[in-house]
Amino acid sequence: MAASRPKPPRPKPSRPKPLRPSPPKAANGARSWVDAFVAYAAGECHLADNTVDAYRRDLVRFCRWVGKRPIAGLSIRDLADYVAWLGEQNLSPATIGRHVVSLKVFFRYIQLEGELKENLAELLGSQKLWQRIPQILSHEQIDGLLASPRRTDPHWQRDRAMLELLYATGCRASELSNLLLCDLRLAERFCMCRGKGDKQRMVPLGRRAIEALQEYLDQERPALAAAGASVPEWVLLSRRGRRLRRERIWELLKRYTARVGIPESVSPHTLRHSFATHVLAGGADLRQVQELLGHASIATTQVYTHVDLTRLKAVHRKCHPRA
């Protein structure tokens, strides 16, 4: 009788991958902690790509300042010196304030991992910033800018649709870059915008924006889409049939503002500010403007009440008994 063969050992079950990378050792330096934090912010916290990129940029600057010093050995005076060093880099107060917030969030993560007993970065006070009135364009400047793309320009119909959308919707450049064909509801005269945290909001479209979009979709977009390797789903396309990046939107806007003599400081956000201010001046309620812009807090929207002084004067004359 033949001896029975021994059964082969069962393979050990593979361990599931950890949700986040193992925290680095203290000897690896600040840059290893930054890499682990960025992976944690993107993977576990599901923060927006732009937010993660901003954290990375701010903390890379912190790494340049801290050098080889261990993070756990930094005192509150050291961190205050870092803020002072930021001021020496000719950064604006708003940018310095953002760096301080990034540092606080970063130190919370390190404390969560057990490397720090207390988060001294929380003791840093954010700089008191003066409320800055956003730059806006007049109605005449808007009209000139929207009419600036010429038939001799490459992809002028796309660029005209891009400018019309920026002003008609108040979208951020990143929102416009990621706008999909399925987000457009031209027959119903609105589109769906995806803002921070992938929150959706419905924004109405005016007649001129719809006409510019329809002309671009019918006449120019098919040729741009044919240049891509696959069928693109975005509304605005590059000459290679890919998504029109937000950096390219900035570049195109700069080209057309220079053509009509608008200040160089104008950005896509300037059109967003102009949209909000003009809608508010037309009689819209502040809550309605908040919804159109996709602001989480109405405190962010309140800055536009300081822009349109004529509307405030009219409200004062109408409502105050001694006006």
C-alpha cells in the first residue's frame, strides 16, 4: 500500500495593506514626515488635490528652514522664528497666514502619530489681516474682455466660451477645467459645478454664455476631440484633445486682458469676484450669492457687501429713518 503524500502547507493569508504609510523614524528628518502627512491627507482624509498640493508646497518651505533639526526638539521660539523668516521672504500676510495653518495641521498629524507630546504650533497666532476688498472689473471692461477673442486666434470659439463661462457662472479655474459635458444643461439654461470637496451646485447660464457654448460645441470642439487618443468627457479641450488645464486658463486670460488693456493683476478669480459683485448689485440676496459661489460660510461672501458701495447707500437711504 503506497504511503499517502503529505499535504502541502496552506499559504498564509496576505495581510491587508495599511490605510496609511507607517510613520517615519525621527532620524529620517522633516521631509519624511511631510511625505507621510501628504499621503495621509490625500488617502485617509480625502482632501482635494489642490488642498494637498498647497500643504505640500508650504511644508517643503518649512523643511528648507528646519534643515536637519529634529521636529520634536523645536521650541515655540523656534516656530516663531520660522514665521519671522517667512516675513523675510517677501510673502504677503495672507500667504504667511496660510503657512501657519499648514504648520498647525502638520503638527497635529505628528502629535497623532505619537512623535510629539504637545503641539506647540497651536500657540502660534495667525496674523491679523486687514479685510482686503477684492479687485473687480467694470461692466465696460467685462464687455471688452469677452469680445477680445478674434477669428484669427487659434481656437477662438473655445476661448470665447471659456471667458463667457468664467463670468456667467463665477466658477473657479479648477472647476471650469474639470467641467464635464454631462454637467451642461443648455436646454434648461444651467450647468452643474463641482467645487471644493466635490460639492455640486447648480448655476444658471445666461443667453450669451449659452450661445458661445453652443457655437463652440458645434463647430470647434469636434475637431479638438478628434485629436485625442480617446473620447474626451470635458467641455473645454486643449489642441491635443485633452482637458484644458487651469494653468492654461490663466495663460489665456492673461493674453486677452493684455489685448484690451486690463491690468496684469487680473486672474480667473477676478472674474469670480466681478460675477458676485455684479449679481449682488443687481439685487440678489447675500444667501443667494453664497449658493452661487459655493461658499461653505456666508462670512466668506460678506466681503462683497464692502465692494458695492452704491447699493449700500441706496439701502441706507431707503431703510434709515433719517437718511
